[in-house]
Amino acid sequence: KQEVTQIPAALSVPEGENLVLNCSFTDSAIYNLQWFRQDPGKGLTSLLLIQSSQREQTSGRLNASLDKSSGRSTLYIAASQPGDSATYLCAVRGFSGGYNKLIFGAGTRLAVHP
Amino acid sequence: GAVVSQHPSRVICKSGTSVKIECRSLDFQATTMFWYRQFPKQSLMLMATSNEGSKATYEQGVEKDKFLINHASLTLSTLTVTSAHPEDSSFYICSAGLAGSTDTQYFGPGTRLTVL
């Protein structure tokens, strides 16, 4: 059974810092890995999608890496801003029970203070 | 990008009543829809997967008689929480995708259910 773990669970940093959020998964047989952002009481916004054959993806100040063999991904946020405050969720997509499914980690709650 | 809507965004009901939540894909045909629930400060837990016109496949531990899922068209899925109790209070999020696609799913904004 696929399990996704995110470390740290919570993070509070001053504005301007570079951050690394970690995600690990137990089953390396995945199609892809995705990072999402969730604001309080809201739905999910997709940030980056990394296919299983890829090593990293970049979007603006965000960079996500994937090491499928070791079951790890990191999300790097450069020059953090207060507007980056949110919960960041990592999810892996795999095939189970006849469907391909997204399995989520518990998230990292990020607070960036001015 | 593709848009998925949910209605209502918030609902408060008395214990014992049934609540229906709608999920619509607004600009694409969703052959597969997923329903998740999320408790405070916890991750999304997949409840069930449904293909249009078929019965939903429920995850282990999810009561199919309590959480009725209907996916009657390519743009609409409904989740009905029957005889709701306070422990059913949660944030319910739907997601829509294309059958067999290993690419991204599109998520709705969620529905906050509070059962008194």
C-alpha cells in the first residue's frame, strides 16, 4: 500500500528565506508526482507535475525534484514571500484497484512572516 | 485550465438528515470523478472513484450505503451523505479527470459540511 510522508509538518520562516519541503513515498511504481497548494478552507491548486521519467520541474520560484528509485521528492521555494503561506501537499499517482489514483501526504503548513 | 465546481460550498444540517453535494466539470467531459474528504490539518483521503454510468468503487473503510455516489453524466457527479451525524462533519472535495489518464486531475473548491 502506497504511503506518502511529508516533512516537516509545519514551518514558520521570515520573508526572503529559501525553503525545502520534503516528500517521501513507499512504492516507487508511480506514474507521476504532483505538488499542490491549499489555502485554508479552499480547494487545491496544482503547482508542479513531474512525470516518473523526469527528474525535476520548475515554475517561477518553485522547483520540484523527483528521485523515483529512492522514493523522494523535494519542493524548493526561493525567496519566500508572505503570500506563499499555505499548506503544501505532495501526491503520487499510481495504479491500484483498477484505477489510477492520487495518494496524498499530510502536507506541510508553511507560514512566511514579514 | 479546466474548471470543476462544487455546490454548495458550505452546508450546516441537523443530525439524521441527508445532504447532497454536486460536482460539475464546467468545460470538459469527466469520465472519471473522485471524491475525497479532509479532516482539519489532515490530508485528503480518497473515498471513492466513479466512472460515468458505472457504480462507484469505494476505498476500504468507506461505507457505500452512507456515502451514495452518482455519476450519471459526463459533467456531473453527486455525493449524498445519508443520515448524517456529527462525525461526518468534514471538508469534501471532488476531482475530475479523463478515463485512463495518468496526467493531472482537476479539483473542485470543496464543500464544508457541518452536522449539528
